[in-house]
Amino acid sequence: MRDAADATGAVPPRAQGQVLKAVARTWPGFISGAVEGRAHDLIEQDRYDAAAEVLERGVERFGERSVSALLLAWCLHMAGRQADALTWAGRAVEEEPENADAMWLRANILFELERPEEATASLWAAIETTSDNGRYYMQLAWVQYQDAEFASTRDLVEKGLERAPDDAWVQHIAGRIYDYHLRHRRAQRHYERAVELEPANAAARLDLAEVLQTRGRLSSGVRTAWETAGRDSLGEADAVEAQRTYDMTLRRWPWRWYEWALRAAVALTVVDWILPASPVAAWVLLGATGALYAAGWVRSLLVLPGACRRDLIAKGRRGDFAGALVRTLVVFSVIALVLFGELNALQHLGVLALLAIGYVEWFRRAYRISQASGDTRH
């Protein structure tokens, strides 16, 4: 899962709409005012530092009550001025003790200031004020998903999903939490729902691509990453991340097939050790294993888009492909040796030791692929 240990990283990027609506409810005339109107225009351009300066000049000229404390706190927060933002968020909470959005904003500022206990308390206060907001529950789950017991985190996730089943951000974060806790099937379901609700969500698409490969759907993972990387609507940062994920899924494809060959070799070695195979049984086992493996490998290759098949053996990746293929053939040679070699117990142990070394090599190679692609998922 991509790095998101920072709790505030879970806040939706366009969450200012939530703040602006809260301000509009309490300050019905603020949009029409010259100071606030100019600040609003700057917010729409994502120029939060300039919007904060406009509001601060308004405070200097007309007094603190001339602008919304909540709005100024939000702009300062987005501009990276967390200490000043906390002061104004505190004023917003004092002015409107029942405003859950003010408590939510203060919580996110406290997270930025690395004061997690106070931040969590403020977020709980927001939930107690407005218990039907699914995003609040999901953000709490996101804050504690690495450190708390899974049962308590899952309870928060389920409450968030129950209250906001059609919120793409809630579905995406639920997927990431389940993914982290190795509930990959549930994670896939939530990623797919997030993409369904928000087709332009590149991060959810790329998380889906990776969890598909984790679940053994290698070609589906490559296809999803390829489709995402080819979208014209991606911003610069999303385009770079999409290309990175596509490259990584391509490099993983042949090595996961090598790992499955290792699994088959371990299983057949153990079976032959316990129940030595007769020559006829050995041919049947070897033939069946080879046929099933080859059929799966070829089918997985053919369902890839043509561009992906070409990229799989393109310059810079063909070494990964060839290396995995050669190692796979070696593993099947080992399987044949085990089935036809009439090995004793010590020799079976020796073969298992060699396969264990193969697993270590596979793990190191998979790790290098992830690092070379800049992966931060695990």
C-alpha cells in the first residue's frame, strides 16, 4: 500500500468544499464580501497562502469578526502555517462549539503538528457532535490502522462504510486498511467500488492493480495499471506514479510465475517423500503439472493487451523476463529429478533446502523490483 502513514494524508484533497459549506451556513454573507470573495477566488485556484494573506489583511483592517475563523484556519492549514492555523481553529471551535467541521479541521492541524493524542480527541469530539459522518470514522480508522488492534480498527471502518457507502474516498481508505491487514479480497472489493464511484481516481486504480497481482490475478493487475497509465486526464504526479506501477506490475509478472513453479516443486517433493511415485505415476504427475502450468502461463500471457506483451520483453525488462523463464525451467528439471530419481530421505531434504534457497532468491528479486520502481506499498 502506498505510503500514507501521515494521518492528514487521508483527508480528501478537495475537502475545502466541506469547510466552505460550513462557513456559508454560519456566515451567509461572506461570499459576497469583498475580502471573503477575493479569498474564495484564490481558494478555487488552490492559492491558499494568498487567500490567507487576504483574510489576514481583512482582520487587520476590519477586526477579527470580519472574516470566518474557520475559513482562515483552513487556508492557513493548507498553506502550511500550522501554528497560526491552530490558533484560528481554536477560535472557530470557541465561536461554534457544536460545529463538527471546526473540530475536524483542528484535528487535522494537530496531526500536522505531530500531536496525535490531541488530534484524535478532537476527531472523537467531531464524531460525538455529528455521529453520521462516515469520513470522520474512516479518518480515525486510518489514524490507528498500523498501531491499534485490527478489531477496533475494523469497527471504525465498518461504521464509516455504513454511514457513507457511496463515498469514493471512504471506500478507497477502507480498501487500503484491509489491504494492510492482508484482507486482500475485501480490499479489492472496496478499491473496485471506489473506482466505480470515482472513475478518475488514479490512486484507487493503482492500488487495485497491485492488489490484483497480490491475489494472483497477474494479467488483470498489469492491464489495470496499463489502462490507468494511458489516461489523458492524469496530472503530472499521477502520471509518474501510474507509469511506475505499470513498470512494476510488468516486471513482477514473470517472477510470480516462477514463484508458482517453486510452490509446485515443494508440494511434489513432499508428496514423493511421503509416497514415492511409481514410474507411471511420476509421468502422470509431471505431465499434469507441466500441462496445467503451461496452459495457465500461456493464457495469462495472451489475455494481456498487445502493448503489454511487447512491453514485457522491451529493453530494460527482457532480463527480468528471461531470468524468470530460465529459473522456471530449472525448477521443472528439479521436479523431474525428484519424481524419477528415487531419492532417499536425506536427498529429499537436500532438494527442499535448494528450493528454499530459490524462494529466498525470488523474494530478494521481488524486493529489488519494488525498490527499483520506487514502491512504497509494503
